[in-house]
Amino acid sequence: MKTITSQSGQAFYANSSSSILQLIGKYLYKMIEPILLPNWWQDFLMVLPRIVCGILLTVDFGAAKFGLPWSPVDKNLGLFEVAYWFPNDVAEYGGIFAKFSVFFAWMGAFSEAVGGLFLALGFLTRPFSFLIVCTMLVAIFCQQIDNGTWNMLPAMGFLWVALYQMILGSGRFGIDYLLTSRRS
Amino acid sequence: MKAKITIFGILLWAFTGCVQKTTTQTVVYKLSIKNIKDIKTVGVRGNNKPLSWQSDYPMTFDRQDSTYKATVTYITGYKFTEVKFVVNDEFELADQDNRKVNFSDKDTTIYTATFNVKNNY
């Protein structure tokens, strides 16, 4: 009797865990499935700013404060380490940023460094675009707001690109498209 | 339970252990100044605290070797810092890159320079 209960329990857990996985898969698919424009050349034009911004974010802005294999050697950053000065900068924004400065600094640097790479590749485009949008909003309103429009422009540029990528997804030119086009 | 401990460990690492470690680096700046008369103020400016690009970190004249000196202690994770010297509120090396000061493996780095002349090391 015990054995039957145990087996039925295992079957229950197996069924429930597989249904949870299916559910996650379904939502993940919906999240990354890109909206395709009518013609391929329209997707091609849309991919140019995405790749340029992604590369700039991961190679320049991100790698300077987040440890990646291509971070400058003399910055002395370990893999996935955030630069020592960045949490202090984030803490100066005050409020919740002062309380959880390490978390927000790490997330901001991660969004730029890893998010930029994924944005360029068109992989998990929407979630990483969302992270980049959040990071750029913080950069604009907490860091650069008093420094004039000119200083806000880089963050605003990344914000606009990430904003429409968050809606469209990767388009035809990205890993998300390769992953989702096989299923459909 | 194991999963909870693992998740807690990952979160703890992500929120606390992932910030670059810092060390204390002391740099002694020694500056020679040639061809400038009527020197009123001499300082060094840079991009790591306690230096800044807005105001001088004062350098004092050392009669023994006729140079201006400043000892600066940094708390940094990097292996270098960038500076420029300033005389009478005027920056040296206008329109040129900053001086890159590489920290030595020992506690103290001695950086010797001549105002407005770029070092070759």
C-alpha cells in the first residue's frame, strides 16, 4: 500500500513538475518570440542600431565596470565582479539605492555588460531590453539629470533602442528567431 | 532544503561577494618644474579619490631635491590611476592624454615627472 502511495506521489510530482516546466517553456516562448516586420530588409534596418548599441554596451560601458573576459586587464576585475567604485556611486542616488547599493550596482553593470552582449546577439532580447531600459532610466533620472541634455544623450540613445526591442524582440536577425521559428 | 540553501548562497554571493576587492596604494609624486617663473600654486589632479579633476591636491616644495612633492593614498581595486599636474590653476599637457601611473607591487609607488613633459614609461 505504501509503495503504491509512494509511486502515485512520485507520479504526481513528476506530472506537476513537467507541467510547471511546460508552463515556463510556454511563457519563455511567448517572451522571446519576435514580432516580424512585413519585409526582411525592414528587420535588417532595425537590427543595425541593436547590434551597435549592444556592442557599445558590452565592450565599452559595461566591461569598464563589470568583469568580463574582454574587460581591460589593468582594471583588475574578476569575472562578474562589479568595479569597487560603482556601489558608492549608486549609493549617492539615495533612497532605496543607498540601502541596496551593491545589488543595484551589480544589476546595472550586469544589464550593460551581459545585456549588451545578448542584445547584440538577439538572445532573450525582451528580458534583457527590459533590464537595459531600467538601467538607462536610472542613469538619466538619478545620475545625469542635473548635468544637462548633452550628458543624458548616451543613456537616452540606449533607452530608445532597448525600448523598441522590448516590444519587437529580435526580429529575423537574432537567436530568438532561430529558437522560435523551428517550433512554429 | 538543499535547493533553498543553494539559492540563498547564490543570492548572498550576488549581493555581497561580487564587488571588486580594494587595496591601499600610496603614491609619492615628485614634480620638477622648469621655465615657469612666479609659481604660486602647484597641485596634482586625477580621477581617483582623494584626487579630483576640479581642485588641486596640494604639492609642497622640497628644498633638498628641488621638487614639488605630494603623498597620496588611494583605496582602489585598479592597478593604475590617471593624473595631471597643475601650476597656477593651469593644467599641463593640454589636449593630450592623462598621465597613467601604474601601481608598483610594493606598498608605495614613486612617480617622478617634469611639468608638461610626458614620461616615456
